[in-house]
Amino acid sequence: MKATLFEPTKAAWLTVPAGAVYSGLSGRLLQNAIAAGLVRSSIVKMPNAKRGRRLIERASLDRWIEQGVGERADLPHLADNCARQAGRPRTKKSNRKG
């Protein structure tokens, strides 16, 4: 019998790499979200062990992602790039040095 592939969408808890694959976000961003208290996580380790495995609660990751639904990007340079691609004039002059 062949082993089946792990399906992260069915697991209640995900490792950081699995959470990154599941969400499409980087592992670094997930670590920052955990540190900021935006996503619940747990470190699973044996008694007296110095190291363990950090797991992310999938439901809290989903909630955090869903909080951003309908939000506008707060990055003016993205709006300028989108306008240029659509053939519209830029919204305002960029402050970046070229």
C-alpha cells in the first residue's frame, strides 16, 4: 500500500512550511504574524527538550487572511504600476529617487 500525500487543508494544525504552502504566504511573514499575535501557534516538544516544532492553528490563519478581504493596498507605487499597465496616467508623482 502506497502512502498518501498529506493534505494540509484537512489538518487543524500546520507546520510553518505547510502553512506557507497552504496560504501562499512566505514562512517569514507567517513567523512575523505569529510574533505579532495575529496567528495562533504552539510549540510542541517533549518534556525537558530544548527544541520543538512550531505549529500554526489553521483556523486562525484563515481568520487572519479573511480579515484582509476587501482591503485596498496601501502602497501608492502599486497603484501607479497598475495605472500604467492599464494605459491610464499616474495618480501622483512618485517621491522615489531614480
